[in-house]
Amino acid sequence: MAVEHRDSGIPSAAGEGGAADAAGDGAAALQAIAPRLGGVRRVMFFGKNMSRTRCSGALVDALRQHGVEVRWRNLVTWRRWFGSAAANRLARAEFRRYRPDVVFVFFRDLPQTLAAEFRRDARLVIWCEEALEALDGSIVDYFALADLVCMSNPARFAWLRERGLANMAFLMSGFSPRYHRPAAPQRPVRDVAFIGGPGRRGQRASFLAEIARRFDTAVFGRHWDRWRHLHGGLRVHGPIGNRGYAKVCATSRIVLGINEVNEDLYYFSNRTFLTLACGAFHLTHYVPRLEDVFRDGEHLVWYRSEDEALQKIEEWLGRDSDRAAVAAGGHAEVMQHHQYLHRIARILHWLEVGLPPLDPSAALGALAKAPEGQRQG
């Protein structure tokens, strides 16, 4: 059944290269993948279990919802249990027995040597939700093995294309309502919550400490002890799973978003999708063209500086009914357009018919916004 896609007006990943270069990239990608196009029946999925985001489990569920048989293996755990050499042997043996037509890899969760072997007999899809701030030749070599690389940061496309890759597609992160959904209504117990770590450079610690000096604030995540000298009296709790995430959302007036990267077009933390999926009021840092994805004051609220964040926290804490309306709008939006079910629909379509040309006049992937539960055709 065909899936409609809502055009978001997003510029193409082709950037300034022009329509001719973009069309050439698209044609090259289609030519490279054409002998391997076709429907998907069996997928061997490699990915870690992620207790907070549940990304791997959500992607596996989405594949199964589309009628695909999936065998999910956590090779990281196997290596810890049996050692790398034995884990690789087990993976090879299972690949031969299962004979998948697609190997789906959560970025870095399958060694390059195995990826190179498996792609001889199956198509290879790499899913990457990382910002990829540091790009080097090893990433190019790894991505070059794939039939399709799904990336949530299109700002890296130009660099990768310059190095000969034409197999990338823009797909944002998402969520699954199996793992992230609103908890039962509860009385708020805090003004502001942040779920996540202090940042690689501790940049979130001093900001959240400043918020805590003015508002009742709690954080939930790993590695905060390293920055105790910065966050002072900030109330810190350990990491939480998906159920804990929903409970924090239900008991916080504002759930804050602080990205690691705020300068790249369309790239923001998957925390945004998870928070809206859990029905919280989300105040997050603006990234360029976020307005193409969500509407400020209708689905969430954004800020552009720390001073503005403090002002907006103070403003919205006194607007209980307005916060509830925005939270409801955000939840409805992600349910309709941003489940992993919608992302997988595009992947299955591309594996069957090929990647579209990177046309500057077209929307970049159209954000994979599609009616729930249907496959693009």
C-alpha cells in the first residue's frame, strides 16, 4: 500500500553542488545498488541493547511490524562473554545458517571485517544517529561497504560525497510507543528535569547548575560525578530506563533539551522524540531549520541561548494549561510522523526500488513523515 509523505521544504543534501551533481550522485547510487534491489524477507540485525533510548529494539520491532523476519544479535555482549574471536565465529556461523537477505547494523555494532564478509551475500544497511563531529578515513571505509547508510545528520553528506560515497540517505531518529509512551498522570514533583549526561566537555553541568539555582531541578544520567566541581548543589540521580524516562516526564513541569551539537541543520538529540512520545512539555535548544520539523509553542518550545532558556522556564512554569496543550500537540505530532515504523518504511522502499536522486529542489528525505503503519510504495 502506498504511503504519503509530507513535504517539509527541507533543502537537499546535495547542498551547493547543483542539480546536475546531485542527479549524478543519485544515478551513481542507483547504478551501484541496482543489481541488489528487491524486497526484504529476512534481516539479521546487529545492535546493542539501549536501556534508555531502546533504539535497537524499536528498529527491530518496526521491521517486524512491516512483516519482515528478524534475528537480533548483540555482538558486543557476545564479545564480552566469549571474546572477540569466538564471537565473530558464532556470528559467521549464524549468518550462514540464517541466510538473511539484509544485514542491518546499528553504527559500529558490527566489526568491519564481518561487514565486508556478510555484504557478499546480503545487502548491508548501516543506521547512524551520531553527529559524526570527527570524520576520518575509517568511517568512509566502513560506510563504503553499505548498500544504504541512514544518517540523522545531513551536514556530513557533502564531506562524504567528496570522498566518493553516494549511498547516504537522511532519516531522523525516532521512537517506538512500545517503549516510550506517557505514564499515568501524576502530580509534578519538580520544575525542571534533564535526562542525559553532562556532555563530553561537561558543558551541560554549569548551565544546569545555573538553572538549579533558580528552579527546582533534577538530572538523571551517567558520569555526573566527574563534574561535581561545576554542578555544585544540582540534584543528580543515576541513569534511568525507558519506564523511568516516562515517569520523569510525568512528574516534571518542564523536560529540558540540551544538544551536544546545535549548529548542524536538522540534527538534534533523540531525546526530543522520546520526551514528546512520553507526553512531556519539552523546552529544547534550537537547531537550524528545526521549524521544518516542529512548531514552536505548538509541539515544543525552543531557546537560542542560556539566558533565553532561563527566561522561558520562568515564563512557562506559570502556564499550566498552555504547557499541557503544547505537550499534547507534541505527542500527537511524533505519533503521526516520527515513529521508527515510519523510518523503516522508507528503508524497505529504498532497498526495493533504489535511492532517489539528491535533488536540491526536493525535500531532503521529506523527513520520512508518513501515515502510521504503512509502507511507502
